Amino acid sequence: MAEPAGNNAPEPSQLFFGSALLAGACLGSSTPAITSVAGTHPAARLLSQEEPIATAGWEEAAAVAAARLREQPVVLVAGMTDVMPDGSPDADEPLKAVLERLEPPSDASLLGLLLPASLVTSRRHQGFRASVARRWRPISVIYSTGALPEVHPSEQLALLYLRSCTAKPRAVHVFRVPRTGRGTDLEQELTQLLAQPSGSTAHGYVLSQPWAAEANWRFDPSAAAPPPADRLEPDASTEVERPARTFGDLFERVRTIRKDAFPHLSQGAPGAVRLLRFRDFSDTGTLVPAEENDAVWAAIPQDRQLQAGDIVMQSVLHESATRGPAVAVIAPEDLPAALEGSMNLAFRLKQPVEEHHLRLLVAYLNSAVLQGYTAGGTIRRIQWKVLQSLALPAPDEALVDALDDLNEARQRTLAWHREATSLRQSSFTDRDREGARQRIIAEGRVLRLRVEAASQLDDASYIYRTTLPYPIALRWRDVEAKVSVDDEPGRAYQAALATAEILFCYCALVAAALAYWEGVTIPRMAAVRSRLTSGGTAPGFGDWVAVLQELPSAVRDLGLQSNHPLTEFTSFGADQDVLAARVRLYGQRNDEAHERRADELDLPGALQTALADLRFLLERALFLADLPLAHVTSVRWDALRKRASVDHHRLMGDHPIVPISALEQDHPGLEVGSLYVIDSERRFHLLRPFLTRQLCPRCRAWSTFHLDRTQKQDVLLKSLEHGHPLTVKDPSTRAALQHVGLL
């Protein structure tokens, strides 16, 4: 695969499509013919070295592919939104129909399909995989994320290469193209992988067993077939890459420089290179700016200088240190630079890694884990020969995001501390005492207000009221207001029980919406649908609890990434302490509904028990603060930049009126007027029709509604905020509820 001109790294699309073409050429008799379905799509142009074959639709594409397969490999390419226009379970029907008709001309025929990865990983599309398996057998899959500008950068693509089921069975080679790296290195690795009968490389593996149609065809290196016994210990001449596990696997040492090895220069002199010393490291993972630390400059040759992406760190720790050494990643703006080596070490990656993985490794080195890799007495040194055996953490983007948030919070509080210290130290240096007094009072006011605002976050009630989704935060504010009135414990008790039910209702419906888009139906939701369709009772507390309890088993086989929103809801549903609190609150709610109310003497104690359980549940549900509820108000698509500007109301906290927020997305298909949750990667997840935002006809306030029951052809909704009903006669609402299986 060709490298781009200049020093620019290849884009993810270049890496993916270059790897895809190489795999096709290695597996087939020649370079594949690219056939574009219903027009010429960007992906077809990226894949094809010549003008792709454009067809009018699936039927013509099937005919062209059938003819071409007799002569050369064929790759079918459709627009991603054409293959899965709305995520519905029947969106893959045209492709399934093509595969039903497309018979392999011979055992040597090679067919490629460029698909959204969900078609080969989602349970919803198991039928598609069954259609593939009737006549074809997967022999290689190339995965990539963010390779197509027309889809969201978090969406995963898969290029599936197939041979006839009657062909001689062979191993399945699975490869995931990283977002960054050198094209020539990936080409060499992929060629090596395709030649292996078993084992793995840094970015791929050979599948131990052929895939079954009912299986999840996701990227799973743990499924790799082990290499034969005679290859477990390769000799030095055998170049077999393996996933990096220790520091020495991933990094090589960079030579450092003695302080006086090269003549010193003044800053700005021709050829002046900054010589980084022990004192040039800050506590915040960066280098102290040259102008702030009496920097040293020297005439250092190019081959002894650092490069962007190198890791530099202090190699000396005091025995009383509670953290690791100061560590920094060299940024382009830090160059030219070299590292003085008496008390420092420098390392360079042997192979590219994801940017978030590099940040995780830096945080790991800065932790106390290196205390066990030092030698010496009071002053302890970190030695390279010992460091090479340090086990490294696996890539974890969600953990990196959390660490970044902590680091940002630390940086901000340190800035406040420096500002307060500077203001205090200047108190008596100004000759104008009255002017100094006024300045300190005025400038100190902002600092005091910051501290007061931050201190409120030690109050759990304030956190619930300001950071949880609007329907829950508003209900909690109502509880607080009624608890503050000492002579009305009954109203406060009712409000606390209602808030618990709304918390479970919101979590269950959001989880059901997320599960729907992953192709999963939660059994209790099917029971609710049956009851609603037959005109039975409205769903209640018990249903919402059951949905969350069934969720972990329902999504167990999806192979969700740790940062997927559903993982938080599954943890919440499986938490035994949450279960115990829920049982108590559900029992109290049942007693109130069936005339077994607490009397005046027992009511204060019952209220305190309910409040304690409710506070505990809200604390465990604080993950909702990281999944903002959003109402999209406008979407503006820029066709040139392939970016959408999304205006939305961020419905968090107890106030219904909030300013417009804006985010940029790479996907134009967001619905104006619909509710979404936004995850940690700023992806929007649609909640319609499980939850909708509409104007309440009773209180005239914008409210969050969910399905309550049906009445003939009318749909009756219910507000989470106030319990107000809303009758909807619009047939499209019923159709949407039927589409997702709620009716």
C-alpha cells in the first residue's frame, strides 16, 4: 500500500482500503474487481485502482458479480446507509436476496462484501450470516474503525472475503487495521498473517474454528488457533510478531546525552537544541516552558535528538515518593530537543499504537507501580534492564478518558491554587494599601465563589439535583422540598416512592432503546408488549425492575466494549445492593397502592428508610450524569467537511429551560425533535419511541413521555416528570411503537 507524500501519516481510510486490496490480491488470483451498487460510492473509489463498475441496484450488481466471478475476484460495495438505512432488522434483505441467488461459479471464486461490522457481529443480523453460510464460507475478515468519511468515525467496517462452501476448508484470517501506522509495516504484517496456518500477529489472528452462522463474528484475538509446538519458541531468524506484553516488547531505549558533551549555545542561535534536564519536568505530565526554567541549549547532532512521540521520564525516585517519576510525551512544539541522561531515560515505540493507548501507558508509568522496579537506598534509580520486564496494561479507551478527566480536574485546581497563592503573596507588596485591599477583595471574590461552588459537590443532594437527567432531578427536587416541610411526612413519603419508580422507569427504557439498536429484545419488554396489545394493565414498577434484572443475560453474548453505555445499565441491574434497596422500596410502594399505608406513628420511620434507600439508588445511578439526555433541535450538514453541527438542549439537572448546546458529528442522520443519550465518545443514541419529548397539554410544560397503555387506535403516553397523560391519535406514533416491538 502506498505511503502518502511528505511526512504525513496515512489516514485510516488509506490503511484500511490498502489492507483490503492486499488481502484480496493475496487470497485471489488477481486484484478484485470493485462493483458499486446503486451508483458509485466513495468506498468503491477508495478500493478500486481503476474506475469501479457502477450498477443501478442490487439485481444488476448480482448479475455483474456472477459474470465477473468466473474471471477474477469481486468486491460488492454499497453505501453504508443503503445497507442499513435505519437499523431495522429487515434492512439487510436486499443483500440477503443477492446472496441467495449468487452461486459460486467454482471453488476458487472469491467474493468480497464491504459491510457495517454490525451485520457480522449483531444478534439482530444472525439471519444475514445464515444467508451467507448457505453457499459461502468466510475465509478472511478485515476490520477497521473510522475508515469512511460518510459514516460516524466510531462505526466499524468489515470487508468479508468468501469462498464456496464446497471448497476445501481453510483457516479464517482476521485482521483489524489500526487508525495509525505505516502502510508498509501493515502490508508486511498482513502478508505474514495470511501465510500463517495458526497463531497471531500484532493486529490479527488465525481463527481456531470456522465461524458458525449463529456465532458473533466479532474481532476476538482470544479465539486464535495456537501455533504448532515447533513454533512456540522461534529462533532468532524467525520473525514472528506477537502482541506486546512488556515494556521491552513495545519500546526501545533512546540514547541520552551528557550535559557537557556538546558546546552550549544561546537560545535562538543557529543549530541550538534544547537539552532537557531533571528539573525541566513538571508534575502535570508536560515539560516546563523554556522561558520559565533557565533552559540549556546546545549544538546537538540530528541523530541524537528526540522525536515527536518519544517518552521521556525521570529515572530517580526518593524512597519516600508515593507516586512514579515525572513522565512526558515529546510533542512537535517541544522540538528540537535532546535528553540529558544522568537522571533521565527516553524511549521510542517499536510499532505504532493508538493515541489513547499511549496516554494510558504514560499514566501507568507515572503511577506508583515503578516503585517496585527501582534499585538503591534513599535515592532509588529506575534501570532500563529491569524496566524491560514491566508488564503493560492493555488498551482501554474508557479508562484513558476517565484519567484525562481526572488530570484536567487536577490541572484546574492547581491553577486556582497558584492564583490564590500569587494573590496572597502580593497582599503587602503594593504601596497603595487601600488599592491593594480593594484589589484583593475583588479578585479574591471569584476564587471564593469557585470554592463555594465546588464545595457544594460534597453535598450528594446537590449532585443529584444538578447532574442527573431532568425527569429524575426534578423528582428529587420535589422530594427535597416536601421533606423540608416537617408537618407533611405523608407527601414526602409518596414523592420518595414515586421518584424511585421513575428512576427505574427511565433506566429501563433507555436500556431497552440501547438494546434494540444492538439487536436484542429483553424478555420482559416482550411481556409488556403482549399486555399492552391485549388492552391489559399499564407497565409499572415491577416491569421496569424486571427489565434491568434481565438485561445482563440478554446482552451477555454481544461482546460490548467497556465504554458502551449498556455496560453501565447491566452493572446497575446486576448489583445485589441495588436489588435489596429496590425490594424494600417496591414493597413500600405496593403497600401504599393496596391500602396498607403506614400509620401516623410509623410514617416518620418509613420515610427515613425510603429516603435512605432512594439516596443509595441515586448514588449508584450517577453513571447517568455521564450519559446526558439531549433533545436535538437542528442538524446542519456540511457536505464539504463531511461534518454535521448538532444543536440540542442538554436536559440535565432540575431546570426545564436550558441554553442550546452544540456538538459536531460525522453522521448526518440525527432526527430533529427526538431524544438521545450522548455517550463518553460523544455518540448520539436514539431513544425514540421508547422516550419522547412533547408539550404536556395539562401543565403546558415540555415533558418526557413513555408508552402507558392503548385505547382502541389511540396511544396513551405518560409523563415521567408529573405523571400527566397524553393521548396521541397520530398513526405514525403507533407505527413507530410497533416497529420497535412495544406494540
